[in-house]
Amino acid sequence: MEKIKVIIPTHIHHCAQLITGFLMLREQGWDIELVNRADDRHFAYHGLPCLFAEYRGKTLFYDVWDGYQDPPDMLKAMEVCDFYFKRSFSPEKNHEIFGDHAKKVYPLGFNYYVTHRKNPVGSYCNHNSVFSQPFLPVRQTAPESRPLPAFRYWPQAVSPPRRLRSCPAA
């Protein structure tokens, strides 16, 4: 299997779910290399709320900004990536900021906090933070509800994995 190199330029918690996904792929046998550049002040993208992945000669850029606060850095990333995944996606804003490059921009999706015991950006939370509190299962209210698979959202030393219930099917 070909290697996926993931470059982490920041400690911001918005990247935690992306890194968690790559760590879970690694546990399933994918060849994932995590390169933590968050403390490298000489790295061109140091501190930006983003993530890079290099796979099969292509560069994927994951932008986790809430909106479009920093067009110069967004444009800088656009120049080096083949695919740009944008949280807070807006086709109009993409065209306004990126022009012809807007065709490389895809929606990233909803941001939520989830982490992994080996996640380098998940370690900033202390045991008294909101992220260390257990999630409570939603009461099953309809027969078409089904449990989601158990997953670990925090190291086992803090709390065991929880089984969450899904919402009723629409």
C-alpha cells in the first residue's frame, strides 16, 4: 500500500477529527506517516488551522477555518495543493477569492471534536475540560433507532469507550 504523509502545522483542536481519521486508517493497515510541524516556526504554514496530506503524488489541503478570514494564506495553500477541502464552504466566496482555482475546492463538512489516544493535537485538553466529559447516550425513542458502534473519544485512562445511540431514521 502506498504511503500517505500527513503534515500537521498547528496544535489547533479543529484538526483533531482529521488526524483521528488518519490514525484510524493506520490502525486498519494503511501506511500513514504523521509529520508534526506544529512547533516548527520556519515551516511556511506554521500555526495555520489546516492539515496537508500527500498521496500518490497529489497534495490535499484541509482548511478548518471558520469562514474566510485569511485569503492571503488560503491563496498560498491553493498554489501548492491539488485538492483543497474547505470547512465553511461557499461556492460564491470560493470563486471570489480563488478565481479559476475554485474548481479545486471541495466542502470538508461538519466539524466536531473527536480524538485518538495517539493524536498529537488532542493532548492539549486537560481532564477538567469539556472534552474530557463523557457523552451521554441519547435515549432510544423509536424502534427504527439503532446503536452506533462504540468508539473511543478520549484515552481510556480518562473514561472507557461509550456506545452512542443514533437518532430515529427519517
